Amino acid sequence: MSDPENNPIVHDDYNFPPGTVHLVDMHGNLDVKKGDGNIILHPQPTSNVNDPLRWSKSKRNLQFALIWFWAFMLALTLGFMGPFFAVWVEEWNTTYNELGVAVALGFLGLGVGVCFIQPTGLKLGKVFVYNMGTILAIVACAMGSQSSNIGYFHAFRILAGLAASPVDTLVEISANDLFFQHERSTAFSSLILALYGGTDLGPVAAGYIAQSMHWSWCYYIQIIIYIPLLVLQFFWMEETTFRRSKNEEEELEEEILAQIKSHETGQIAAIASDQKENLDVVVDSKSDEDDQSKKSYWQRHKLYHTEENDQRSWLCIFMRPFYLVGFPAVVWSGMIYGFQMFWLSLVINTQSAIYSVEPYNFSVNNVGLTTMGLFVGNVVGMFYGGPFVDWFAIKMAERNNGIMEPEHRLHTMLIPTIFNAVGILAYGLGSYYGMHWAISVVVGQGLMGFAMSSSGAICLVYAVECYEKLASESLVLILFIRNMIGMGFSFAISPWIAAQGLMKTSYTMFALSVLVNGSYLILTWKGKAIRRWSKDRYERISVPSYGEIFKRG
């Protein structure tokens, strides 16, 4: 009998398209690293002690908490000003249209920033970019506090957008560094909660501050928070960049399939068992032999990190996300996430105009409180789009012989699609007809908040799982698309409502939400076929040197 280790195995029945992976060891006999409940870890932790996936769970959670709070603060800086629009219209002798332009300029800063921030973070380290973002936020708040006309506010929004742009790319990549595939929805939904939470709670805090102090104190208090945060970043935040083999997932799948074939044919000899840990390996424990000594405290907390940096040129890294415009899963995810900015911009741009006049006549702080509806919806949506969707994906994999398809997660888009549409009608029509504020705030904003946070996490994780080796590039393109859509809508919302009125605008946005969010059905149906169709192009682009214009000799 020939040795199965020396004979190549033809995987006729296991010709997986990109994104299809073995997630669950159904029989508990695969010799790979696993977590709880026979869940196969993707990616597999290496033997290098500096691999973030080998950090203790408490350390990974601490680093994630720092990144989460940083993202929350930057989102707050970019979105706290909604309650002041009515005040500034009078004080600066400006219009709601001009303030809408300022909101759009913030999205422009975000959109441009994500393209430049990602290559910088991959060359000099993500912590370096986070530190620079905090410093730029301090400068932006200092400028905003001195605003005496709309021009100052425009400048503040651009600077704040640039400072916050890592929230729209690097924080998701950092989460990808710190968590395994079966944990991603939970991690991504938590970060989306930071984004929406800062945007929702900022106006609440700003309203209360303005009740007893001048609105400029909203900027001063942020500076007071940012300074100790920057100190924490310097001495506590660690770099999560770790260079892994680009073919790691294919090699893991080959090994799993070889073992499955071996068991199917009765050849249960251990395959490469001398290179693997025990079946019940604990990820936090050390390997028998580490490839590299642990970095010292000062090595881990340098101002910039180049040891694990991307070896390609900055221009190559900058250009690569735009090569993904031919991947429907990535473009669709950007569109879905971008349209969530429609609903968010609707609230930001209209809350002051709606609630500060008849029939509500809310004070500035009460106008700010109305975004609590969004926040509560965001929190509930985070648990749905995160832990629930991760659990659902695992259960679907178990029903599919342990094999997970990215499209499994898309089945959970049904609830956000319904809630989003109903929430838009409740917010728009409830306000238009002067119904009790609970209709537009509790029902309308609550349902929209749920849909925004849950659908954002679902579409981001879907795109990353479809094209694992292009995760970084996918996130940049998705968030660039999102911010360009958000910018366009911020420019258009005030003239749109002025031309059509709130009622017709609400009906139009209701139809858009059903059409756009409901498009998940197409990818649920044909997503796997599209991934198989794009496999050759995916393999070509995922070569690290693809797109390198200036070849090194």
C-alpha cells in the first residue's frame, strides 16, 4: 500500500471557492488547533510568541478596549454638534444648507483619509497612526473652539474627518489581527457600536454641557479627555501587526482535507502530527518551541514599528484596494454600509430643525437627548449583528458538515432590512405629522439604530470572509465607498427635504432601504457562484507584489 503522505490527494469534491472553510471539526478527530466546541481556529496561531493570536485573552481584550474607546472618542468628535445647528444658524448668520456642507466635508475627510491612512499604518505601524489621529483631533478641537463663522467649522470638520479616518479602516484591521474568524462579527459589531455610540451620545453630552456653559466647552472637554488618552496610548497600546503566510489558509484547508480523505478511506495515520499540537490545545499556552524571543516593553511601545511592516511600496499599498472594484461582494458591502450613512445623516441633519420648533419646542439639551433612541437601537443591534450572527454561522456550519460559507451570515439580514424600513417611516412621518416624540425617537430612531449597527457588521464580515487574503484592501474600499455615499447624501439632504418635504423624502428613503438592504437576497442565492467565478482574479490580485509599479531589482 502506498504511503498517503507521499501521494497527492485530488480533492474533486472539495474544490472550495474563496471564503469557504472548514469551521467545525464534526467528529473531533482533526489534528489542528481548535477553540471551544471543536471550532477550528482561523487563522491558526503560530509558534511565534509575539503573534497577537497567542496573547492571553485578557491582553487581547485590553488592547481591543483601548482601540474601542479611541474609536468612540473620534466618532464623538465628528458627530457631537447636531443640537447646536439652530444656535449656529443665528449666531453665525448661516443656513442649514451650509451646515449640511460642513457635515459632508467631514465625510470627505474620512473618505480621503482611509486611502492614505491604511498604507501609512502598514508601513509605520497602526499605533503610530492612532497616536497621530489623537494629536490631530486635539488640533481640530482647538480650532473648532474658536469658531466664529461657518468657515472655521468647515475647517474643523475636514481636520476631524482626517483624524477619525482610522476609525474607518485601521480599527477593523486591528480587530482582524486580534480575533479568530468565528469571533469576527462580535468584534466588528462592537467597533460599529463605538462608531455609532460616539455619534449618538456626543449630542446628548453636548446638549447638557451647553445648558450651563458656552458651546465651545464641548471642544475643551474633548481636549481634556484626549490628552490623558494619548498618554495611555504611548505607554499601554501595543502594535498588532503580524506578518503571516499569504497561503496559510490554503495550506490549512489542504491539511484538513487530507485528514478527512484519510479518515474516509480508513487510513487513520496521523498526518503531520509531529508538527501539530495536541487536539485539545489551548491557544493561550506557549508552543513547545518559540520561533522568536518575546519583545521587551520598550520594543513593544516604540513610536513607530517597522519590524513587521509591509515590504511593498507605499504607492502599491495605496492603489491595491481599487483593484477590488471587480469583486461584487466587496462593492455590495460598501454600498450597504454606505446607505446606513443615509439614515444617520438624516437624523444628524434634521434633529435640530425638527425638535427645536413647534410642536416639540425642545431645548438644546433635550434635542441632544433624542439621539438616545439611536444609541439604544445600536446597542441591541450590536448583540444581534455580533454574538448572535457568530452563533448562527457556527450552527449553519454544523448543519453543513462543518463547512462554513460566508453567505450563511447573510440570512440574518432579513431583520435589519425590515427594521430599517419601518424605522425610516416612523421617524420621517412621525415628525412630519407632529406625532408624540416617542414615535420618531423611540420607534423610528430605535429601529434605524438597530439596523445600522447590525447590518454594518454583517456586510463587513461577509466581505472579509469572502476574500480573506485581501481583507485589508477590502475594508479600505468598503469604507471609501461608504464615506463617499455619506458625503453625497450630506450635501443633498437639506435641498432634498426643502424641495420635496419631509413626507415625500421619507417615502423615497423607505423605498431605497427596501431595495438596497433587500439586495442581500441576490448574494444569498448567487454569492458562492460569484466567488467561484472570481477565484482566478482573486488569486492573481492576492499575490503581494500585484500592483507594484516600481519593481525592485
